[in-house]
Amino acid sequence: MTLQQKQKQEKDMHQNKQHIPVLLEQVLHSLSPKEGDSYLDLTAGYGGHAGAVLERTNNPSQTTLVDRDSSAIAVLKEQFGPKGVEIIQNDFFAASQQLLESGRTFDLMLADLGVSSPHLNEPSRGFALQQEGPLDMRMDQSQELDAAFIVNTYSEDDLTNLIKENSEEPKARTIARLIVQNRPFTTTTQLANIVSRAWPGHSRVHPATRTFQAIRIAVNEELSLLTKSLPLWIELLSPGGRLVVISFHSLEDRIVKQTFASLSGDRYDATLDLITKRPVTGDINELVFNPRARSAKLRAAAKINNRKGSIHAYSGKK
Ligand SMILES: C[S@@+](CC[C@H](N)C(=O)[O-])C[C@H]1O[C@@H](n2cnc3c(N)ncnc32)[C@H](O)[C@@H]1O
């Protein structure tokens, strides 16, 4: 390999490992970090949000970063380990259970859901539908279930349900049938090409986008883990503590919205005050330079500190 090729490879690797945090200003505004606050980042990724929060809280010994991806964990350890930050490699549901069992609470919490740019930029991870790679899609590289197993072994009915439920794809049945008729698949591009046959003609997005999303959600159990974890996150908040969740598609956002709504409002047993009445999205500048931000929606809530003092406390009105 020539020096130039090596430099190019290093530059590509560096770029692949880069992740620009979405809605950073909006996260900081909603969390409102102050010196001394404790912080739990449930999807710390490459530490963009965590670094900005930590700069303001200046409290590394009460900062915990969670991710289930070993590449992200390696970067987090290098960046934050020497400062005394706790770093946990686990899925956020198991990590939250572990933290609750040890009696911990946090003033500030963030879950920036979904995949990171390195997931999408490294073809070997199998998330990118336009770059050839193995059918993998596992965020946790040690997990057994991968996309190849789902695509090559699930029945047509199971694939139809999985695609419909995880992406609301209107042609789920047609796509499931095409998959079953044309398998086995080994690469992302083989699958993307066959799925595209369900949508002949031009479309604004790649015709396999929804199917890839559905399979990725299934491989990583994204919706069920979020549903199970949200109540634990609220338990983990200190009184007055703030939780911010950023989601990237309507199915995730619906779960967050419904959970927040069911625990807030003018009712005697409300445990949350909503900080955002509507989801917050990126401003035009961010949408131009960070395409990942285009579908991002942020919702934030605070744990009620003192019911009588809460603006949404139960008013006794019928
Ligand atoms: C959008 S990225 C987060 C980026 C991060 N906020 C930053 O600024 O670098 C999402 C991260 O969450 C991780 N992740 C997704 N679901 C997870 C889960 N259930 N448990 C733990 N980590 C998860 C992914 O591995 C990925 O690194």
C-alpha cells in the first residue's frame, strides 16, 4: 500500500468514526445542566452530547455513559475513562435495571436513540443499504441474532408482520414474498435490489429504506427495549431531574409521547412535568449540515419534585 493510499484509508476510518450530535443546542436547553449535576447518557455513542453536558456539570465522578456497541465503548473509554467517568457496555434496559438495583438516581438523563453515523458509514456493519456489506445490523456485535438469520429463516407471514409493524411499509406482504422467493441473501445490496422490485419506478427515498429500518429494529429489539426502559428511566430521575429522549421515526416518537402523556397532566398521580409540549426538531442550519437531524424529534420531561409546587399538579377540578 502506498503512503497516499494509507493516508486516505486513515482519513476514511477517521471520518467513519465521526458522529455529529443532533439537536445539541436543544438538548442543552432542555437539560439545562448546572455545575455538580449528575448525568446518565443511555446511548452515549461517540460522546458528542456527553462531552458538552460534562463541560457544564463538571462532575465526572457522577457521570455514567452507556452503550451496547463495542466500537463506541472503546472511543468513550479513551475519551472519558481517564476523567473518572463510569462507562457501561450493555443495552440500556439491562443497564437501567442494574443502576436502579444499586439505588442510583440522576439529575440529567439523555437517550439519543437509534444508530450512529459510524454504523451507517461502515459497510461491514451491514446497516447501509447502498453499500455492499454482510447482512448484520447488530449494534451489539456479540449478540447472536443478526439480519441474515431473520431474512433467511423467518416465514413469509413472520416477515410480513415484522416489516409492517416496524416500518408501516404498505407493501410488506409483497416484499416478504420476494424475500422468501429469492433467498438466501448474504449481502445488504442483494437484499436492497430484490426489495426494490416491490416499488418499480422512481421514488424520493430508496425503496428498501423502510424494510431495512424494520429489520434493524427487529435485530436490535429497538421498540420493545424503549417501551420497557422508559418507566425505569423515570424511576432513575432524581426529584426535579430532567429526561430528554431523541427519536428518529414515528414509531419511537409515539412510544415516548404516549409514555410522557400517561404520566403527566392535571392529575393527582402525575409524576412528570412536560418540558416540551410538542416535539422539538432541528433548525434549518442543522438540517443542512447534518442530514441525520432531519428526522430527529426531541421530547423532554422533568420529574415532579413537589406535587403542590408543580405547574401541572392535580388541581382537583372535575
Ligand atoms: C444516535 S447514537 C448516539 C450518539 C451520541 N449521542 C453522541 O453524541 O455521540 C445512538 C447510540 O445508541 C446506541 N444504542 C442504541 N440502542 C441502544 C440500546 N438499547 N442500549 C444501549 N445502547 C444503544 C447505539 O449503539 C449508538 O451508539
